[in-house]
Amino acid sequence: MRLSFLILLTFVISTAAASAQSRQQQKVDSVFEQVKKYFNQKNADAIYNMAGSDFQKELSIDAFGEVTNKNLFPLGEIKESALMSFVNNSTATYKLKFSSTTLQLLMSLDKRDKLELFLFQSYLEPVGNKTALVPTSNPLKSETDRKVDTVARSYIQKSNTVGLCIGIINNGQITTYGYGTTVKGFSKLPNADNFFEIGSITKTFTATLLAYYVNEGRVKLSDPITKYLPDSVAANPELKLITLQQLSNHTSGLARIPDNLVNHASDALNPYKDYTKQLLYAYLETCKLNSKPGEQYTYSNLAVGLLGSILEGVSGEPFQQVVTTLICRPLGMRSTAQYLNPLLFPRFAQVYNINGEPTPAWDFDVLAPCGALRSTVNDLLIYAKANMNPGTDELSKAIELTHHVTFTKDVKIGLAWHIIIVNGVNYYFHNGGTNGSSSFLAFNPEKKLAVVILSNAAENTDSVGTEILKKIQ
């Protein structure tokens, strides 16, 4: 049985400065040594007191003590420990050896150097590499070809990756590359017309719909969400200060996912499929916020899913239809959809989990606007181009509005679009991840540069995207 205790898990979109890595790593290592000391003393309260305020809001000291005393301390003392990785200048993974088992601990600190992420998992052996060179459509003729290949190889040669498709717009020139295969065991290279799950890049489409209706005067960014919710839900005083803008820029204070989602999932590998509007409203009627609206960035699938549901009510049409009508059709994006019909489905790449094993693609109900879309590199390049070079039509005006910065504390974000810095250059950015896919999209209008990365494996593609940007910007 897989052992995994989630104490607090946050989703962070960032690109860290390498120059600060050694100092931050030293801080995390120092806190880890204290955690290990208190763990071996079976002192749950001492560990809890090292946690930050957000951590403690999520979990009471009594609940923390119950988890540690019931599930962790019986493992015995930590006999040996070793740092395995330090990702994004933020998250450390430690290998922990107990008398009878080996686990790994994921740990990160908040801005006050208090525990933010504290997650015990079954130990995963470091990912190995494939012995044979993975096939590619990259001709390796230009300097860009060779730079892309260097980066792509570091990803696609891992044993748990399967297929990778890359698209680049550089000063008006479009180039695409395929690596690997769409299905394990078959020699079919993925291409720029293959469908992939794009996960949370969907949120930028939802933000564009919001901006469109704002410009039409049908909603305001400052509108309280209670204006669009049933009376039974709007009666919850926790919700009265949340605005539509805060749903889009992750400052609503709502949880990352509703706590009744997992309990109602009929398939653990497809958790969003059965989560209906009725369940969403039932959760919202009594939910508590993690922070005061507008004051803190906390990434939330729940918030953007709720935003999309509200916009469905405004439009009177389902999410997929509105996306098609207002965004895809005007831009000529014919291969972006929530549902793939029988003619399109053969172009969908089979998806694989973090271990490189086949897994179901995700299906969505009410939370579709947070991550349900499937698309191709070619379509996302059209989308990136429209974001880099908006015109004067209504859709272009909506796209421009999504780029306006709405929050700058800790992160810089517009409506869904995050602004990241790669080697001193600002990029509008979003990524995505499901149980079997990973995606990346970043662009800079001044540089006339955009990069799209789609993978049919859960192995994160952020490093692929940022490294390509570094090499060609």
C-alpha cells in the first residue's frame, strides 16, 4: 500500500534565481535538521511550532499530532537522511531511512522561513534514462534546432517520459519539433497537430472570457461573486468580499481544491469527473477561507472553476461552447476543445503518469474551466501569437485586459497570466499538469518570442520551456 501523508501542499508557479539557490538551500537544510531532531524525539508540537501561519490555518495542532503519532512516529527514528533534489530554489526532497522502510520528505519554507510544504511519500528511485536515442523530427540543421535538441534530450531521454512536442515563434518564424511517440510501443512521432491535455493553461482561456464580458459591460471585475450565486450559497459570510477578479488571480482565499472533491470521486485517477455544481455549492455554503480576499496569492483550481461556472451562467452556454464561439473560432483554432469527437480523438496522445505508466485522461464537470481543455501545439501557437499581437477587435481587447497586472505581492499576475522573469526578461506564462500530461506556454511581445511545450507524461516540462527561452531569447 502506498504511504503518502499530505500535511500541506501548495502549488507555486515561479522561476527562481539561481544566484540565491545556495542560501535558500542552506535555510531549508537547517530547518530540516531541526525537524529530524524533533521527529526522533517524537515531539509533534515542536515540529508544528516550526510551521507558518498558512500551514497552521490548514491543520490544527491536534490534527497534526494525530497524523504524526498515528502514522509517522510508529516508523521509528530516522536512521539516515540525504538531500535528493532542490527544485525551483524552493522545494527540497530528502531521502529518509527508517528501520523497516524508506520514505521521502518534500519540504519548503515560506517567506518567514517557516514550514510551508511538509509531505511524506513512498520513496521514488531517481528516474533513469532510456538506453536508446529517442527519435525526433528535429532536423538539427540550424543553431536553434541544436539548442532545442540539447534541452529536449534532457527531458525525453528520461525513462518516465513518452512524447514531447515543442513549438516556437521567434521574430515571426514558426518552428515545431516532435520527440518520442504518442503511444508506447509504437513509432508514431507526436506532431504539432496531436492533441494533448493542456491542464491549467485552460485558466487563461477562462480569464479571456471574463475580460470579454467585462468589456461588454455584462460583468465587472469588482463584482462580488455572491451576485451570481444562489441565495443559499451567497448567505455564507465568508464569500461576500470575494470578487470575480480575485477568482482569476488566485487571491480569493479559497482552498486549492474543495475538501469534498476527493470523497465524491468514483475514480481516484480521474478525480474531477464526478464533481458537480451541486457538490460545489454544497461546499461553498459552509466553506472557510484561508486568507482575507485580495491579500494573499494562493493558487486555486476551485476559484477558477467557480469563475468559469459563473461565466456559464452569464453566457447561458456551456464552457466549451463559449470558448469555441468567443476565442477559438475567431482565431481559427480548430483543434482546441474540452471534448474530442470521434474524428478528432485519434489525434489524442495517450497519457502516462509520473512513473511512465498509462493512466486515464482527466474528465471534468463543473470545474472544467480550471483545466479541461485539450489542444495542439499549432493551436497554442495561434493563441500565443494572438496574445503577442492583439488587434482592435473585441477578442483582442479582452486579451489585452488579461495582461493588465492585478496583483504584485509575492507574485506578479494579471488575469490568470503570471509574469515570470527568465534571464532578466519578463514573460507572460502559464503551465499545466494532470495525472498524465504536462504543458508550458510563455511569450514576450517585445522579444516576439513564444514557446509552447506539450508532453503526454506527468513529468514537469517547466525546465524545458525556461531553458529553451534562455538559449534563444
